[in-house]
Amino acid sequence: MNKIFITLVLVFCSFSYAKVEILDRIAIIVDDGVVMESQVNNTVRDITRRYEEQNLQKPPIDVIKEQVQEKLIIEELQLQMADRAGIRISDAELNITMSRLASNNQMTLEDFIVFIEENGDSYEDLREQMRREMRIQRIQRGRVNSSIDITEKEFEAFLATDDSLGALEPELLVRQILVKDIKTANNIIELINNDGDFSEIAKEFSISSNAQSGGLINWRKLIDMPQLFEKALKKQPIGFISEPLKSGSGFHILKLEDKRGEFVQYEDQWQSRHILLIPSTIRTKEDTERELNDIRQRVLDGEDFGELADEFSEDPGSAKLGGDLGWLGLGVLASEFEKTMLETDVGVISEVFETEFGFHFLEVLGKRSYELTDDLIKDRAYSLLYARKFEEELENTLRAMRAEAFVEFKDLD
């Protein structure tokens, strides 16, 4: 019995004096949450490794650590806010994001997982990191978006800046003819209007140094051109020929030969008008179609389409406009309507046809190739301005959040 007691005492003592291995410790208390020592150390290690892989001179380790601590504090505050808002990222949504991330790196998801693991990282850790970042992005959008207001005046001012123009405007290929007097310039305009070749006319009459190249001014953006040219060419279509433009050198005639750039796009558009009648409980489909055919015959007999549309059409959006739908590209109207429109020549009255809205007949008033460049540039400019304001507002929001938070650094030495 004594031997057993002594043995138990020895075993107890051996446990009491054994070295305790600390797996992790709280590094920072942040409001209702914490940042663990492992989070700080692992992030510092990853940043240090990236500096070394890119052969960049890294800041002192204390500076890196301080930056990492502040980053993790801000992240923890946002994650707590996401918890309170009930923001969750499902596994299904996360799987889609991971597949997209793999695709952006030109890999299948399986190859991407192998690549991550072979580089000494954990795919599961990356998944959870992405989940955290997605939750943070959601809370940022929710907090910041409602604070952003872009006025029309502010937007127009941004469009006028060199930053906007330099990033968005297309490059133009232009030709010019330069002559000394307005009489010669007007004669040249007349030659051009009579189907004269601009390039050949430039070679014969222009006194500019680029005359022998047909007056070619190579690819340039508007902001890189003389202000006189910029004003004349702004928002003009390909093929545009200017009136004579007076400068200190004489009179310039410009031709816009071509455009190139990310936002140079064109769309086929049609202008059409129609009359619509809608079947109802008191008017059968057969009666509706018969009544519309009678109205169509009145148009064919010479009555005014617009006046009849105003009187009879049951399309509230176009009836008071004489049935005019304006200029529209494909994919906007009902498929049956577009099919009839495409099959109908300009100025011809179509047969009566049926769509999901009722019975119609239409007239195509015109067809054009419409340049979308200006519209696309405005959309992109708005996105750029919004992103700039988002970053500014986000920085203010995070700074205020950090100032109001309870933060305690633990002494780990």
C-alpha cells in the first residue's frame, strides 16, 4: 500500500514539474472579441515571406507587427459588426467564390487546391480567410453605400478632369487639310462633298507638314490634341468632317477616320412606331385582331399613323407619342415584336401580329448604327468616381470605428 502511495506521489510530482506547452494566447482584446497571438505571428510571417520572395527591402519587424495588429483589430471590429447584423456566408456561396478564384488563375478547383498545398499553405485556411473577407465586404457595403451621394454637378466635373479623360477616352485617327484662306477651304469642302477622296485632296492642296501622308495625324486622345481640334472632334462619329477651323496657321479641315479603345462599341438600333390593342373579357382575341386590322387598313388608305395611334393604341407609354418607341437595340422588346421589326423594311406597314402584350402592327421609321462609346465612358466614369468616394468614406468609417473601440494589448513577454 505504501509503495502504491509513493508511486502516485511521484507521478503527480512529475506532472506538476513538466513543461507546459502553450498552444496560443490572447494578444489583443477588441471590444467583445479577441485577436490571438497566432493570428499576429502568422500574418507577420506571411508578409515577411512576400517581401523576401519579391526581393524587396522589408521594414523593421516591429513596424510590420504594429501594422498587422492594427489591421487585425479593424478586421475583428468589422466581423463583430457582421455577427450583430447576422451576415453569414454559406458553404455553397463560398464554393462558388473559390471556383471563381481558381478560374481567375487559369486552373480547375482541383489543380488550385494542389497548388495551394504544394506551396505550404492550407486550402481550408484559405477558404476561411475568404469567408471572413466576404463578410467584411458585405458589412462595408452596407455601412458605406448609404453615405455616398454623387451629384450631377460633381459627376460632370469629374468627367472634365484629365484623370477621367486620360483613363477612359478612346484614341482617334484623324486627317487634316490646312490651307491659307477661307475661300480655298470652302472650295475643298465642296470637293469633299462631291465624293472627293480626303487623303488625295490633302496631298494636293494641304500646306501642312503631313500633307504627303494624306494629312494623317496618328492615333491620339483628344486631350493630346490642340484645343481647337478637341472642341471640333468631341463626341463626333467616325466619318465626321469639320467645317473650316481658323487658327494662326490658316484654316484646318478635319476628318475623323477611326476610333479605338476599350469603350468603342456600336449597336444596331431601330426606330419604330406601333398600335397595340389588348384582348379583354369584353373583347375576344378574334374581335381584337379584326378591329386592329380595320385600323391598319385606315393607315394604308392614307390616314395619319400618329393620330390613329393617339386615338386607339392601348400602349400607355407610346400612344400619346403617336406610337413612337424611339431608337432601341435588340433585346429590349418582345421577341415576336423584334422578329416582325427585323423582317419589315423602312416605311412599310407590317401585318398584324401577336405578342404576350396583345395584337400590334408596326412601321419601321429608320435604322442606324449607334455609337455607345460616350454612354459606356459615362458608366465607367461613374464607377471610378463611386469607387474613389467609397474608399474615402470607408477610411473615415474605419477610423471612427477604431477610435470608439475598446482595445487592450496583452503583455506576452
